[in-house]
Amino acid sequence: MKKRLPIIIIAVLVVVFAGLGFYSHQKSKIKYNTSYVNGNTAGNLYNAGLFCEKNGTVYFANPDDDYRLYSMDTNGNHLKKLSYDRVMYINADDHYVYYVRNNENNGTGFDFFSYARNSLCRIDQNGENTKILDKDPCLYASLVGNYIYYLHYDDKDATTLYKIGIDGEGRKKVYSPYIFTCSTLGQYIYTSGTESDGAIYQLDTASDSLSKVYECNSFKPIVTSDDNVYYMDVDQNNALVHTNMKSGHPVTLTKDSLDLYNVYGSSIFYQRYSEDNPALCMIKNDGSGYQELAQGNYSNINVTSSYIYFTDFKTKEMFCTPTDHPGTLTAFHPGVIKK
């Protein structure tokens, strides 16, 4: 009996370690998307992607905690700290949150490629299992299905368009000139051309082929359906234009010169550029219903189903106003959680 006891103990230990190995394997198993899911809205990603809503949860860069990654419900309740990383360009699918680190940028302006630790990361939605997908400087990350398309920087090629799988595999340079990856629709990314060509192009992520779909002189287009697109018209001093890309007939929605904008449903929010009278404004998507929300210069206009968030350019304080009835501004201070 005494001789059998060590054998039994060894057998039990083998079973335990085998079980732990199986559990570890299952825990680390990647959950892939079954469709060309898009990780955030074009308007949010053009505005640094500080907020991202998915399945009733808002993932965001908390201004009260140095823009670290948090989650909350759409009404601002059930606050949870997910990571000590300072984040931008947040994307989410049913399983993970993806973001670009911005850990060594001491300001809140989210400078373009500051040689900081702005690597591309993935984290579980409960804040566990952070994985670096690309350790190099990255920006403008956008999830399309099981790949993230983003701007990548290195000393050899400078800024180029890359993609990488959500599992961290298959990193590949897609296109040498950099193009914005923000406006996604299913498997397609829509973007303006190079500096000498403002036409709207479509990148088919199934083949990574780029083709011109609409002739214009655009900046930061937002495609909301197969045919409909909004863009800042360079030839009209960045006035906002809407058109159907198949039938044409562009319509200028406002002649204000825009710094930035965001489209949500039937509403458009934008920062009016003016040396004397800058303001945060809104209109309906047919150009009607003009409303001035706040005097001054604002940046990072991010929209969720409940609130519009934006940052005072001078003070860096973040404000919000209800999406369904914009008007009354409230300082956004969700608080700090020590994880």
C-alpha cells in the first residue's frame, strides 16, 4: 500500500497539471470574428478614438485618470478601470478591446508619432490579458473583421499602411503612402487619396486592392452606406459636402470652414474654423437645424448613443452633452478607480 501511494500522488499531479495546461490553452485561445465587424465609427476615429461603444458598454480614455482605459455603461454608470495604459484609437468587437498606447505623451493633444510607447495592443473586455500586437509606433488603428489596419512608423519606410491579425500574426505592409483608415464599412475602408489627389478611394480588405470610387477634392470622408459619403471639400475651404457616390450631385451642407467633424445618425457635429468666432456647432444631415453648441475651440468630438464628448482646446477639460437633445454642456468627470 505504501508503494502505491507515490504512484497515486504522481498520477493525481499529472491529471492536475494536464488540466491546468488545458485550461491555459483554452484561456489563451483567440476568439475570431465571423464577419467583417468594424471596431468604431469613422467620426470617433478621426477624433482620436477616445470613446468606443459596443453592446451597451462604452470603452473610453478617462480624462480624470490621465486618459487611461476605462469602461462604463452608456449613461456613465458602472465605471471600471481596465488598464493603466493611456489610450487612443479604441476599437472593440464582441470579445476584445483594441487600442494604441500613448503612455509617454505628457500632453493631452495626442501628437502624431511622438516616438512614445504608442504600440498597438489588445485586451480582454474585463481588463485582463493585455497583448502587444505591434510594438512599433502606431496610429489610426481600425478593426476590420479579424485584422487591424493602422499607420505604422519605422526608420526605414517612415509612415506606411500596415495590417495585423487580431491574434498578432500576419503583420504586413499594405500600402506605402499613408492613408486614413477611419471610415470603414464592412470589408471596405474609404479614404482620400494622396496629397495631390483628393478623390475618394475604396480599399477592399479581402484583397487589399485600392480603387478610385468618386472624383472630388476631399479630406476625411465618412461613408455611411454603400453610396452616401460626407467629406470636407478642400476646394471650398473645407466646407462640409454630402453626395451619393453613384449618382453624384454633391450638396454643400454648410459653408463654414471645418476643423473636424463627426456624423451620428441624422446629426453632424463640427468645429467651425474662424480666427474671430470659432465654435462647436451642429446641423442635421440635410444641412438644416443649425445650432451653435459652444463658443471657442474644441477638439476630439466623440459620439456615443447617449452623449457627445469634446475637449476644450485651451484648458483640455472634457465636456459632454446629450446626443438626443444637445445644448446644455456638462463637464465630464467620471472619477478615478485604483485598479
